[in-house]
Amino acid sequence: MFTSVLMIEKPLTPADVEFVTTLHGDDQVSFVVLMQPRGKQDVLLRAIDDVALGEFEDAVREGAEPGGANAEVPAERALAHTLAELRAAGAEALGQVVQDHPLDLLKSVVDETGADEVIVLTAPHFVEEFFHRDWASRARHKVGVPVLKLFSHAADDQPETADGA
């Protein structure tokens, strides 16, 4: 069985579920999902990303995502939804909400599970990516297994890799 650690920041869309569950053809896949709610962290960076994407209304919204302990309830629901969708697609799936130090937790989960890869599935974060401060860039130096970065999309869009493939 192929084991993937899947880092996400919002629930997977049906297109995302189909994409990650079919990445390895007919091989049976097991997922360990780490849900990292963004909360109020990096508000300025997210606003810049929204402007870069032409989503001006999103750039001016303030406080739309709860932070701290308040981020846990929506994150728990998002995680439960994602796990249910992965299981419905035939994959084994378990997971947890990340409280602090996501990359340290990622490293320990990879080591404990003997994961074959890490998949980071997020919305584009242009500023973080430009400076290689995004999860995938930082994880590549920490986990010791291949790290695949994918961009999540709306249900009617197809997910794509960071290199546009």
C-alpha cells in the first residue's frame, strides 16, 4: 500500500479527491491528512495573493477566517469532510488538525508512518512561494521523502501541479 501524507488548509473538493486518489493508478492508497487552518496568520500575504489573483473583494475582507482556538471548529469539520470523501473514493484515511509547528508534525508523521510521499494541496500563495516559505518548499528540506505540490481548485476546475502539468 502506498502511503501519502496530505497537508491541506481547506476541505478537498470532489475534483481534488479524484486527483489525489488516482495519482498512483490502481495502487491502493492510504492518506494521513494534516489540516492546517490558516486563521489570522499571514493576513497581509493572503491579501497580496488575492490582489495578484484579481480577487479584489477577498483582499479587503478582514476577519473572515477565525484564528486560534476559534479556527479549530471549522478545521475539524473540514477535516471530517475530507476524510469521509477520501474513504468514499476507496482510500484509507485518517488525520488531525495541526495546532502548532506544522512542519515538525509533518516530519514526525512521515517518520512514524513510513510515508512514501508528502502532498501539499493548497491555494496558490504567490508571496510565500516566491520566497520559498510555503509548506512544500520548506518540507522538501525536512521530511526525506518526495514532496508534491498541488493547487486546489473549485469543484468545476481541474487540479494542477505547481509546474502547470
